[in-house]
Amino acid sequence: MKNKSIYIFLFLSFIAQSIFAQTDFKTTVSKSKLGVNERFRIEFSINKQGGDNFTPPSFKNFKVVAGPSQSVNQSWINGSVSFSQSYTYVLEPKAIGTFSISGATIQLNGKTLTSNSVKINILKAVDIPPNPNDPNYIAQQNVHLVAEVSKTKPYVGEGIYVEYKLYVSENISVKDFSVTDTPQYNGFWNQDIKINNLQIKNGIYNGENYRYVVLKKALLIPTKSGKLVIEPMKMDILIGVPTGRGDFFGNAITRNITKVFSSPKRDISVKQLPLKNKPGNFNGAVGDFDFSITSSKNDLKANESSQIKVAVSGKGNLKLFELPQIETPKELEIYTPEHKEAIRTTLNGIQGSVYDLYTVVPQFKGKYKIPKVSFSYFNPSEKKYKTITTEDLFVHVLEGKKVVSTTNNVIKKDVAITGANFRYIQTKSVFSPSKKEDFFTSNLFYILLLLPLIAIPIGIVIYNISSKRNSDLVGVKQRKADRLARKYLSEAKKQLGNKDKFYIALEKALHNYLKAKLQIETADISRDNIIEILNSKQIDDATINNFIEVLNNCDIARYTPITVVMMNDDFEKSIKVITALDKQL
């Protein structure tokens, strides 16, 4: 009985869906904009069974190349029934202009249904291959890899985003794809935005209906002004192209081909921040921010700690500037601040807060003032600078030692030595033998006598080795570059804390290392050449990417605030990448 009830329920559900499903008779075209020498497909489809007496519209401005071809599709999945009956024509325009194709008619249950009309924009003739049915040509016309940028004229430090979308027309299908060349963002601080699931959506591209999927998202913050270029992303895409033939059941037969697609380069014109009304304490903050200084305790005892929080919150380039520092009286012992971040990266930019936590430990009783601090930033939406100034912060030390002040100064004078005064006590004595040894019978005499006999053959060996080494010009050049690399890497370590000198020395060390190992000249050292040469040496991609990343950091560091911690990280990365290259070269 239970199974019988289920069958009855499913049957009634099928009947209900068949009765209450809305009838849809529509007209669709493969292209709404095309050249006068191109062709397009027009399809009239109905989602209800029983349609009869189909009558097409007048195609007076078009030539019917093929059709009508009729197809019927019906499926039943998880109790859901779908039905489609379609009539398809292939048309070719006769003239340039905008033409309207009225709807077709069909009879269903004694009623006449009319589909929607469509407009076709016919342009001048375009270049097409000798065979317009060539699968490669069809794929090129129906698949587009596009890089969409939120803003092409930002300020330095203003965040923009780029989305890489793959547009696919309804005529063909994408079976598989893979990214072969990721885009480069030279001159930008960048961070990828995670995409959890690839969702297929409907959209418009060049005035036509397409399906699209967002493949990659990235937030970009320009670090210098001028013209910057977002390099293209390249992909291998496996495409199912219709052959124009159908199988026994009327389904279209497709042919799978693999094609390389590349998104176009995008030019970004970055504007310099205005010099007019630029505050003296401005350190590169761009966005819309709030600034505050708070204390965990205002009343405390001596040797009891309190934390002072210097925080900037809001939306903007929160990772690319340093927070203002506070000044405290010498009676308050203050420790190096702990930097923390609570931020998230979205298409709207970097949002959240960054802050420094200062730990303060007072030593003496009293009331101490921490002077007010100012923070300035540039708001790109309002195109002007803004400054936020905090109030004075007071720390009350209720218990503890009092500060002792004295006006008695003790002046220390050097001891004056005269013949009549006592001298300092002598702590060391120097003894010499009363009887001296004859030089001609000493050990030193015999050593000096034999030394030339030993030194001559050693000198000859050293000379031969040196001559052989010097005759090897390539080896001499390599050793010289290797010494320079070691020298600059050593210099970079000495310059930790001095941003400009550190990154100049670090970049020179990397370049000279390549000159020593790969026998290339300075003029040949560019990022593209480095990648090409390392690939030819079969260096793994991770090591190449790490090497290029350190070089990019050297460029970015000249235009952005950098902490000592970040310098240490870049120095350690340089050591690791040189070690990795040594193992593989």
C-alpha cells in the first residue's frame, strides 16, 4: 500500500506540473549584432507538448540559408518534467541597418500563441575566413576572456579591483580550461580575492547575450604614478563546437578543440597625490579612516602596566603606511609596540583596522601627560587631505616613589700629577733578561735561513695556479661577480633599518649572483629574460617565482613604507632563494 501511495503521488505531481506549468513560446538569436557578410541562427521554441501549425515570420530583409530544422527534447529528472520543441533557421542579412523580425505563431489547444520579436543590428562587412564553419573561427567568435577593471584613473595608494571573466555564447560549450600564464601587476601592491565556487551567470557582452563565469579577482593598489599596465592572463580552453549536424535523436553533434585565449592588456593611468595642502605628517595613507588613541588604564600604581592603543580603522590602503608614534615622559618606561591587524580584503578594498599596542610601566608617583597626536590621510572620493588630532592623554600614578630632584651637582675633575704628589699604583711589570742570546745561534736565525728554500717552490706552485686561474676569463668574471654579490648581500645586512640603501644593496646582490652563475651581462638582466633563462636551466617554478617576488619587493619598497620586520623577511627570502638556485644550477 505504501508503494502504491508513492506512485499515485508522483503521478498527480506530474499531472499538476503539466497543467500549471506556464506556456512559454519565445524567439532567440545567436547574434543580435553582426556584419552584413555574416550569418546567424534564429530559433523559435515552445515548452509545451501539442504545438501544431507553426508559421514562421517574414524574413524579408534576410536570406534563408538553411531551415527550418525541427528538434524535440523531453526529460524527467527527480520528478521534474521539461519539454522543448524548437524550429531553427540560418539567416544571412541582405543590407546594412537595424531590422526587426516579428514573432512566429503556433497553435496549442485551440489557441494561437505568438513569440516575441527581435531586433538585429547589421554592420558593415567584417573579415571572415574562407570557411565560416571552421571550428577555430566559431570558437574565436563565441568565447571571450576579458579583464574588467573598476577604475582606470586612480590616485597613488587608491585601491581598485580587476575581474577576469570568461564569456561563452549559448551556441557552444566549454568542457575544461586551465590558466597557463597568470597576470603580472608591476607597479601595484596586489592581493588575490578568494573565489569559493565558480558560478555561471547570464550577462551582456558587446550587446549580445552570453553566459559568463568569474575566474579570478584581485585587489590592486598602485604604488607610483604614471601609466601602469596590467598584463594579460592566458588560458587553454577545451571547447565543444557544433558541427551543424545532428544525431538520430536530433541532438547536435559537437567537435572538441583546444584553443589559447588571452585577455587584453589594461592600461591604468595613476594620478599623483596633490601637493597643494599636503600635511607635513602625511605618510601615504589613502582612503577613509578614523584615528584614535586609548589607554587600558588611566589610574595605576608604580610598576603596574597599562596598554596604550594607537589605532587607524576604516577603508583604504591599511597595509601600506605606518602608524604615528606617541611620545611619553621619561618617567614612564615604554616598550616597543606590538603591531596587529584586523582586516579583510574584498572587491570594495581593504577594510578593518590596524593598531600598535604600547606597554607602559610607570616608575614614580605623579600625573603624566602623553601629548596629542595627529594623523593625516588623503580621501580620493573627496579629493582632499584630512587630519585627525587626538586629545592629550593623562596617566595618573597614585602610588610609588617620588621623583627626587636636586640642585647639587658634583663636578668630577681629572687627577693632576706633579712630581710632589703620589702617583697611581702600577699594576703591571715588564721583565727583561739580564743576559741576551747570540742571534747567530738562535732559532730565529735558522728559520730565516731555511725560509727562502721553502718559499721558492711554494711561490712557483702558487704562481702556476694563479696564471691558470687568470687565463680563464670566464672564471675570473664569475668570481668577481660572486664576490660582488657577497659584498652587496653583506652590505644589505648592514643597512637593515635604512630602507633605500638596504633594497638597493639587496637588488645589486641578486643581479650579481645571476651574473656569476648564469654568465649574463647587466644589460640582459630583466624580469622576462631572468624567467626565460631560469626556465631553460630547468629551475622549478616555485624558486623562479620567489626570485621574481624578491625583485618586485625591491621595486615596491622604494615607494611604500617598510618596517624592519619586512626588511628582515626580504633578506631571509633572498638567502633561501639563492640557496635553492645553488642546489639546482
